[in-house]
Amino acid sequence: MTTDLGIPAARTGTDGVPALDPDAPKQTGKEFTSDQEVRWCPGCGDYAVLKAVQSFLPDLGLRRENIAFVSGIGCSSRFPYYLDTYGMHSIHGRAPAIATGLATAREDLSVWVVTGDGDALSIGGNHLIHALRRNVNMTILLFNNRIYGLTKGQYSPTSEAGKVTKSTPMGSVDHPFNPISLALGAEGTFVARTIDSDRKHLTSVLSAAAAHRGTSLVEIYQNCPIFNDGAFDAIKDRDTKDEAIIPLVHGEQIRFGTPGEDGLGPKGLVRTAAGGVEVVEVSDVDAADLLVHDAHTDDPTTAFAISRLTDAGYLHRAPIGIFRSVERPTYDDQARAQVDLAQGERTGSRDDRLASLIGGGDTWTVV
Amino acid sequence: MASAKQVKQLDRVIVRFAGDSGDGMQLTGDRFTSESASFGNDLSTLPNFPAEIRAPQGTLHGVSSFQVHFADHDILTPGDAPDVLVAMNPAALRANLGDLPKGATIIVDTHDFTARNLTKAGYTDNPLDGDDLAEYQVHPVDLTGMTVAAVKEFGLSRKDAARAKNMFALGLVSWMYGRPTEGTEEFLAKRFAKVPDIRDANITAFRTGWNFGETTEAFVVSYEVKPAPMAPGTYRNITGNLALAYGLVAAGVQSGLPVFLGSYPITPASDVLHELSKHKDLGVTTYQAEDEIAGVGAALGASFAGHLGVTTTSGPGLALKSETIGLAVMTELPLLVVDVQRGGPSTGLPTKTEQADLLQAMYGRNGESPVPVVAPQSPGDCFDAALEAARIAITYRTPVLLLSDGMIANGSEPWRIPETDDLPAIDPAFATGPNEGDAFMPYLRDAETLARPWAVPGTAGLEHRIGGLEKGDGHGNISYDPANHDFMVRTRQAKVDRVADSLPPLEVDDPTGEAKVLVVGWGSTYGPIGAACRRVRRAGGHVAQVHLRHLNPFPKDLGEILARYDKVLVPEMNLGQLSTLLRAKYLVDAIGYNHVRGLPLKAAELAEAIGELVASADGVELDLSGAGHVTRDADPSGPATPVTQEATR
């Protein structure tokens, strides 16, 4: 049996999270920086992400005390310690579960999850997919360095097959996850990928993610200089990145490759007869057939097809940007609405209702 | 005519309804219980059903039963041995016959005693034909046939018509014991309101069963069990899981906190989730998580948010939640973890009872990870135990383990409904501002309780980070300092130990003050232990009883009480978990009495064990064999059958 949930119209963006008084002085990145010494390895990509987050959080205009970061275990999961917001550094893989309770309990919080490829996709894979399916209002930053860093260099669920690590001396025989494909398969409503070293892109994607109501998953390619250095060189190197990055911008043709005189790349995407997409030379096809990115379409099929253009092995090419951004009622909004609905129908004080609850059913009185 | 029949007085009766899983025996038992409760008897129930939803029909695996013990006086257990067995098929007879004392009454549905069903139950010959049942008072009745005939007018299929046979049986047994019938008729009218034919068939079957008892020559006597004297108040019959759910709702009201339940379905705890999901109007949010770990994780997240975070589970689920409970120990957030224990290890006996998770609750985490442990002693007591667990969790900022078990979860008893004004207030005492000059120190402790401040997100100026890494004293930042770790480990232990300061003195039941033997119990063994002690006392023995609600920390006077007695006996439905704890802490030579049969301890057997100990301690001989000589027998193993057990009062 199913029932019409009768839930009122979905709320949007950060509705319910208290904003700063418009007259209040603008917050600064410094205010969001805690007094704790940052303890990542020199050159770690995490520094760049931290810096970007510290400087972009003030722009959200939300009250600092209404922001909460929850992380799991791993190098990136130390993140909350370095932000002067509320935070919990929890246990391995469980941050989305804890954040679900936090977000459901409190509409007035902006909830963030910081996790890594091992934390989110291996030990915590179950919680990740269920958060995405429920569409709980939280923003998940998935730092993907394709290696286990904190445990000193074992292969991760995003490491390429054949990878030689401490635990795979003959090469890994594991087939890796594509986090974007996984998130789209779980019907994530906001799925994006960005790069630690591209501050501008990172900030724009995080801003969009923060403004999205529901679960936002942002995969951040993040270099581990100690155990997996150079994993993303192809997309970071000035000489190769134009060929490696397939930029996704909503409403625009998907074009990449070394730009021509029109400023556009010579390569584009077209749909295949089998329902996927493939890379073509723009000059070889009818311009009308070139794929225009639509992140807002409800059907995730094309977004999934685009996600498959990511190399599973050593990374030479990957789509970057917002794959999907659609509206769907969030779990926490609906759960709260049910409680509100039930409370709206109540009469009497909570105390009286408790008395009638426990005093209900068949009773008898002894005098 | 009723007047033509003899009415005999009884002080107590144990009835067991047994049938196939699909025969509606749980509903039948439940209704009989409600009738007895509204009549004013004291009662105690024992549902017993297989883990399979519909095991193969007619087999021993599929037998489901419900035992009701009702009396004109205060009783403590659902009873060891039924005086009356209602067996709906051969398998139900075979599975339960071993529990019956000689002379017991057996009502069988002859309709189901077909060759095929007999074979399925493992009978080569029909036991109703030979002398196998000669020692019992057997009433072969075609319950199904008479039901089908009685409901013919409603035009149901034969299958649907036959399904009402449990109500026929209920009507018959209700007549035998003069139970009030209005409640059951109202119940049926409501339950089947949308299917009038089924409703009318059930009500008709129920009435026909009653009338059959009244008119047939087969039953010459009916019985009366008078209401039991009870303390003034308003009562209802309640199961442990329902009382536990109400206790959690009450904890939310008394603390002013919204309740957040994160849970994953598991037998026998799921009913708490079901019940709480109905009480959103009282500020309860229920979240059915993707797994046990997510259930407790979300609850902890809600606790961080300032709600009363609760998770409910059974033993296997508790194992999965261990790491998160450890995180709650480290982050020092209130969290209620309810473990409705079942038979283990592993999947074990999902629908049967056991109390073998005590050591898991105490020690089932990595590191020094102390957690207060609280246990209810009866179905109704689950309400108070839940409130107490919440008090400790909120006051001391700690996860608390609440250990119920399958017996009290599904069993029921009359419960005096408390006045809400009498319930304890629980003060969450949220942090609202800096606690050291202008600074906020998240691990600065209350001098009395050693609890840290609970500062919830949204409170300006108190932004702070918590987590699983070791905390520096006071400031709460990550600390790897050896001396700090040693201090914090000891402080977390000391905080849990401080809970003992808030506990009332133990109540030792030692009526003569001459006992040399002390029986110590915890949890659902309260009933069997109490009943067994009464038996020993009636036989002239001196025995003392103390029952522990708090397993960690132990009440402060426990050591002194243990030292007062020559012998300490610890009956448990495990291999000696409390006795291990008592031995370790108090160096007392605790003697175990241990059964792990998935069933409650039998009071008569336990009384023998206590009696032997009392006899040797006091150098006397105790004869416990003649329990029948006491009319007001509080345990179930009294006279063989109610037919001969007429009250002398």
C-alpha cells in the first residue's frame, strides 16, 4: 500500500538556515579558520581545497554557528578541525549516516560531509548510496586521490587495475569505481567533479553544491604527493589539460581539445546508436548533432553516459563540471513535514498527550 | 444452561494456545490476556513463536504458542507448565505435550488430526485413539468443523470460514474461565470493520465457541479465578516493547527534547520502531536506516544536534553498532542504545529469549570504553528503565545500554499507568555561553557529574570540533600526549562510576532477616527468581533476593550486601555473565545457575537449586515437592491441574 505523502511544496536552496544580518560586517575566511595547526603533508592537494572552502564559506552569507562539517576517517577527514564551525570527525565510512541524523534533526543547519575515496566508496559505500537515494540535505566533498594515504599507500576502490602498491605487489586485480557513475546510479540529484588545483572551478562547483537542496556529491580530484603523486597530471599539466578535460557547462556545447580560433575545442560529443556518447572531431559531424550539456534534465541517462568517458585506468581524460543538478524532495524536509503535520493535528500540551498515550488502550481502575 | 453447570474456584490458571504459525495463536492469546486483564486478574504472558513467518504447515517447526498465566493474586511469571493446552493440530499437541503436568486439560481440534497431519507431526498412530493421553483430561472437539458450520450464513470460502476457528477456541476457553467477552467483540468489530463478512464470521465463531462450552455435555465444570487485589490506580495490560517505546516518548517529554530513533528492523526489537513511528505528534522522529550502523550513526548525529538520539536493536545489531558507541563514548554525547536480547551467538534464536549480551554491552568495544548499563525486570518496568537510561545518558553525556530481552519484550503484565506529574524531570542543561572567561572549553567538566557541556550547533560562539581522536583535557583539541590520554581514560571511567552517586540504595528482599543465601539477578529473571524464592520460603527456608537494575556501575551498596551472605547464587539465562562481573569486582564466590534454552527460567527448577543451597547453608532439610499444599502458590508448578486445584479460600 502506498499513500500520497501530501508534503507541502519543496523548499529550496538553504531555506531554513539562518542568514547573516544584511547589515552585519561581511565574514572573512579568517573567521572560518580554527586555531589548529594543519597537519597534512607538504604539497597535499587538501591544502588547496581547505583554502578554497575557508574563503568561499563567508560568501554563503550563512551564520557560522549554523554550519556543521562531519567527516569520516582518512587524510581529508581531518578537515573539520581546521574550520571554525561546528564539526565532528567521526569514524571510518560513517559520516553520511551521522550527517543524515544531524540534517534530519535540524533544518537550520548547513551540513557538509568531508570524505575520501576509501572512506566513501569502500568502508562507507552503503551509507553514501543511501544518502544519495534519500536525497538528504547535505553537501558531500569526496576527495579522490585514488590511494589510501593515511594507512600509507594501499590501493583504493578508485585505483586503476594493475596498480602496484604495498598491498598489491603484483598489481591490483580490483576493478575501480567511477564515483560519478556510482552517484548517478544512486540517483544523486547533484553530481559534480572538480579539481583541487583549479581554485576558480572548485569554488564555483562548491557554491552550486551548497545552494542545492538535497544531497550534493562533489568529487574532487586531489593529488597525494606521497603515495600517488601525478595521478592527475594529465588533467593538470598545462600542455595536456585541454585534451584531457571535457568541460561540462549547462546549456553549452560540450567541446574540448586545444582551442581553435573560435576559442572552442575541436572535439565534441555525439550520441551513439547504442545510447551512449562518444568523442568526435567536430569537423566530422553535423554541428546540430553535437551534444549540448543539460544538467537539469530529469533523466540521468546522458549524464551517466558522459561519466563513462572517464578513464578507468591511468587518467588521461575526464569530464569535469556539474553532471547533474535536479530538484527532488529531500528526505529530511519530508520527514520533518510528517512530524509537523502530526503535531499540527495535536491538541493539548505535550504532557497531556503523553498522559493520554500511556493511559490509552483497554484500562481498568482499582480503587 | 449455565446454572446447570458447576462453577469451581481456582486461585490461578495457566492456559497455552498452540497451533500452526498461520492459525492466529498470538492474536488468540493476546485477546485472552486482554479479557483476563480487564477482569482484574494479575497475569503474565509468554508468546513463543518460530522465526519463520509461515513454516511448512502442520510441522513441528511451524508451531506457535501463547501462554497466559492469570491469578487472583500477585504472580511473577508466565508459568512453567500449562494447566490447559489448546492444540489446533497434531504438531501443536506433540510440541507442547512434554510441558504438561499429569492431569492437565487438553482441548484438541480433531478436524486437523488427519493421517497427513499426523505424519507431518511425526505420529505413526493417532494419539487421540490410544492410551497415550490417558494421564490427561482430553477434550476432542471438532473446532474447525463447528466453526465452518456456524459461519455458513456469511458465504465465506471454506478456507476463510475455517480461519475463524481460533475465535471459536477463544470463545470456548473464555467460557471455561468466565472471561468477559465485550472487549473481544469490540476488538473484532474494529479490526475487521472493512470486511463485514469476516467480522461477522469471527464474532459468530467466538460466540458459538462460548455457547458450545455452555451447552455441551463434554464440559461439566467452569471455573472462576477472582480478580487479584492490586494497588489503587488505573491499569492496562502492556508488553515490554510497548512500555519501552512509551518510556522513550516520556523521556523526550520529560527532558523537553525531540526524540530521534535511528533503527534497522531486527527481531525482537522491531516493535519499538513500529510503535515510535506512530508518535510523531509527540515530537518523535523515526528513521529506518540502511543498516544497523547507520541507525546508530544517525542517532548520534541527532544527539550532536541536540535531540535525544536513540537506537534499538538486538544482539547481532549491537555488535555492528560497537564502533559508533565507542565514538559516543569519546565524543561524550547522550545516546540510548536499546538491545532487546535474543538467543545467540550469531543469528542464534531470533524469536527466543536470552540474556547473554551483558558482557557485550559492558566490554564489546575497543579500548577502555565504559558505558552505563541498565536493565528492566518485567514488561511494565521497561517504561521506568527507559526513563532511567535517558536520565543517565542526558545527565552524564554518555551512551547508555538498555538491555531488555525477548521474554519481557513480547510478554505482558498489568501495568499501573503512572501519573505524568510523578515522572522525573530530566534537564538537558545545554551550554549557552563561554565557560572559561570568553572561551568555550568543550571538555571542561561538571565537578559533580564529570559531564562535559552539551553545546549544540546553532549556538553562536560555542563552535567546536569533536571526534574519535583522543581529546585534550578541557579544550578538547586532538592530543597524543601520554599523560593526557591516561588522564582522559581514567576520567571517562570515573564519569561512568559517578553515576552510582545518583542511585538509590538497593532493596534487599529478606523477609526474616535470617537468610544466609542471597539470590542476585538482573533483567527478566526477576519473575522466576521471585517465584522460586517464594516457594523456598513457603517450605520454611530463609532466602534473600536482590535484583539489579544497574549493571554498570553497580550500586554502591552492592559489595556490602554481597558480603552479608554466606552464599550468593546468580541465576541467569547465559553461562554466568553477571556472576563473572560480581566475582571480578567483589571477589565473591558467586554460584551460577545457568540455562540457555531460549526460554525463561522455570521457577520450580530454580526453587530446587535455591532450596539445596539454603538447606546446606542452614543445615536443614527442605521439602519443596509439595507446592500444592499452598493455595496461594505464586509460581506455576503447583497442583497438577486446575480441575483438582480448588481454592480453599
